[in-house]
Amino acid sequence: MKDSHIDLLATLFCGQCFGWKEEQGVFQSVVNGRLITFTEDTFLATLAGNGDLIRYFDMDGEYEMAKAHLRKLDPTMAKAVDRFAGLHILNQDPWEVLVCFILSQNNNIARIRQMYCRLTEAYGSPVGAGWHSFPTAAQMQDVSEEDLRRLGMGFRAPYLLDAIAQNSLLEEIPSLPFDEALHHLMTIRGVGPKVGQCILLYGFHRMEAFPMDTWMKKIMLRWYPTKDSQYFAPYAGLAQQYLFHYARTEAPV
DNA sequence: GGCCAGGCCCCAG
DNA sequence: CTGGGGCATGGC
């Protein structure tokens, strides 16, 4: 492992994923079909021998090099980096990310988490202790728009249906250049530039991605009025994550 | 009890 | 292509 330091609270609750729970220091979720349970103290032992978890938590990411680069850019970036130095960008299942960020539009994080949970309980597989895996596209193959509306998916229900129908499109993404990959994703209904870049960043680890939500627009206007994502290259995605989390938890934008 | 939420679709200019 | 209204739902 290149980087055994990770800020679990920041990483798991910064809005890049929606399936984790933390109660009294115990973290739980389902990763790659199995229930994972650990505390700050048992985290590294939990990873030992589990290559898929090491990858999921991005423990081999080049964070020291990236952070050194970003810190040098400007004082705002330096502060954001240092405040959340252990923030990792997870390597999540692209399908799960696609669904989550379709759900995210005009929505709040608390409710996205609730909708995520309902999907697992309705269509996922039981994995013990009352937990369910996130449903695969195959497991959702036969759901109807009305099923999804009954689950509280609202106007996003037809978007989810299109994502289910077109899920195999995800397989082509890794081999495509960034812009082509983004436009390919945007052929799915309910996937625009922001959701598409979230999928590329959180599902495919494309560091060029720079999701511009309402928070990031305010941040850019306030601190980087003449800049765009290129300013943070080649770590735009990570910079976005630091700034987003920093603005939401620390500094009034 | 309104307000608003990690936007996108759709339709008018 | 740019701008603005509408959108289901529930936490606050």
C-alpha cells in the first residue's frame, strides 16, 4: 500500500458514495457483494489480503504526489488539501455510481442515501445482518416505472429505466478518451455533464473529471473566477473533491 | 409549512 | 446555444 493514511469519515461521507453507515465508530457497508464491518482500529487489518478492498479504498493512489502538486497552486487549495489530507476517491462500481448520481439531481444527500437503501432492499441480494447488496442491472431488468415511483424515485424513475436498458454501455467507457466517454454516458436519459463527470470520476477514476454542481460553481466564482478545471490538471477530480468538501464543511462560500 | 436539494429535460427565442 | 420553468419527494 502506498498510502495507509485515510480519513474514513471524510472519504465515506463526502457525497461520493451513499451506502455507508457509521455508528459509534463502527463503519459498515456492502462492497463487491459482501458486508464489510470495521472501526478506525481494525480498518487496515480488514484490508489485509483483500486486493479488491485495497483498490476500493484507493490505498495505492498517488496521493502524496497529487497533494504536493495541488498545495503549490494557491493558498485556498493548500488549505483545502491540508484540512482533508486523508480524503480518498474511491473506486466504486460504475453501475452503482451511474444509478446514484441519476438519483442525485435536484436532491439532497440525506434523501439520496435513503433512496439508495430502498433500492438495495427491494432488488439487491441479502448479505447478512439485514444488509443487501446494491442491485445489478440484471436484478433490475424487469422493474417498471411504477415500481420505481412506488419506491419514491419520483421523476427519476424513467431515467433509471433507461440506465438499466443501456447499462452495457458502461463496458466501453474505459477504452474511450475523456470527451468521448462523457458524451457516450450522456446518451443515457438523466445523465448530463455534471452526472456524467461524477460517473467518470467516482466510477472510472478519471482525474480529468471536474463535476460542476451548484457548490462548485459558487466556489469557482468566489476563488477561481478566471480559472477552469485545467488549472488543477492533472488532478482536477481530486481538487474538486477537496474544494467541495472544504466549502461544505468549513468556509462559507 | 414552505423551502430547497451534488441537475436535467424540454421548449421557446 | 442560451435561458428559464417544471419536476417528485421528504428532511429541515
